[in-house]
Amino acid sequence: MDYPLVSVIINCHNGEKYLKECIESVLNQSYKNWELIFFDNCSDDNSKKIFNKYVNRNNFYYKKSEKTLSLYEARNKALNFTHGKYICYLDCDDTWNNDKLEKQVNFLEKNKNFGLVYSNFYIINENKKFTSIRFKNILPEGFILQNLLKEYTIGILTVCFRSEILKNYFFNKKYNIIGDFDLMIRVSKQHKIGCIQEPLAFYRIHENNFSHKINLYINELSEWIKQHNNEFNLFYTKIYLLKLKIKKILTFFYFK
């Protein structure tokens, strides 16, 4: 097998707390042909100082936005600096298993008709001090549009994209929360999506942001449903939205 270049994008806005752990999880990958694009979205903490400890490496690139951007606009802007055949996103407070890139590149090199591959992942709950597997059942793969509308199972931190997929679709920058969901629905209409069933990443939940995030999620998903109501069968998506509203009322301990 060839060893194509993977572009790893870390979008950062004041992510100093877990940034070293995040970067180290990329450095520790068993797959070695990657570049790291650190896109600094106008941080005013020590994020740049932490990243600068690694700048002597020839595959680390620091890029800074001229102004503070929305998350999904920042994700799109960072794409301009990538050179890889494959592209992955990793946020500052999340980490990867050491074999994440190796397993996903192997999959995509062997399965040319798949546009991307994702995996299961672990949830780290900071306040309640536990780690759990996010999905207990077998995750879908192939043409999975209807599966994703019924239950959305793709964590962006687990995805490895073919670069032409992202550069043809892009994230919708108007969203703050559901941009990943919106992108994956659009991609899944046309492309097969692969899945590695085992967890390959760790997603960190911050409970202090729960109320703010769930309000945004509900508002954005409600608007998305209105916009696409005549395009898809959204029965299960509407059920999911109702469950979110119930969780909000009950102040459930986490959501994703």
C-alpha cells in the first residue's frame, strides 16, 4: 500500500486546557505520513504558545484567522491550507487512539468507492468522571442517508474524508452546532460511507455548556427540519428533536 498524505486540522479558539494532549495524540499515530494544520481562530489564551513548542517539526503549520470566525467557517477556511489526499478534524479537547489514521487510511485505500470512513468513539464526562462507549449497537455503513435521519451516529472527530468530498461540499457556515449533521446528510445522498465499528477517538463533554448547547441544537435542528421537510422523510428526525426538548426539560446529564 502507498502511504498517502493525511491533513489533520485542529481548529482552535482558546483551547489551551487540553491542547497538548490533543496534539500528542496526533504525534503518537502509528501512521506517520500526515501534516497538522493548526488554525488559530483568534485565541487570546496560551494556545499559540503551546503549539509553538512543536513548530520545529516540518509537518506542523500554524495559520491564524484575521478575525474570529464561526466554527464552521473556520473549518472551511482551514481547508485552504491542506495538501493531503485525506482530511481529518480534531478539536482541541478531543483525542485519538494511536491507530486511528492507520486503520482509516487502510480502509479508504482498499475501498475506493467510499467517500469517507468514521468510527465509534468514547465519551469522557469531565464532571462525573467516567468514560463510556457512545454507541452500543452496530453502526451503519454504505448508503446510510435514512439511517442518519433516523439516528445520527457520526462524530466529526472520528471521520476521515477524501479531500475532494470536503472541497466539493463544505460546511454551511450559518450553523453553530449542527453543521456536521448538515454536511453528512448532503454527502450521504451521493456517497457511500464506511465505518470501523470499534471506538477510535475520545470526545470530551463539558457539562457547564449543556444548557447553551442544547438550546442552540434545538433551534438549529428545528430550522433545518422546516427547510428540508419536503426533501426527506423526517419522521424519526422529528422524534429525535422531541427527545431533545424532553431532555432539556429534564436537564438530562448529557446530549450529543
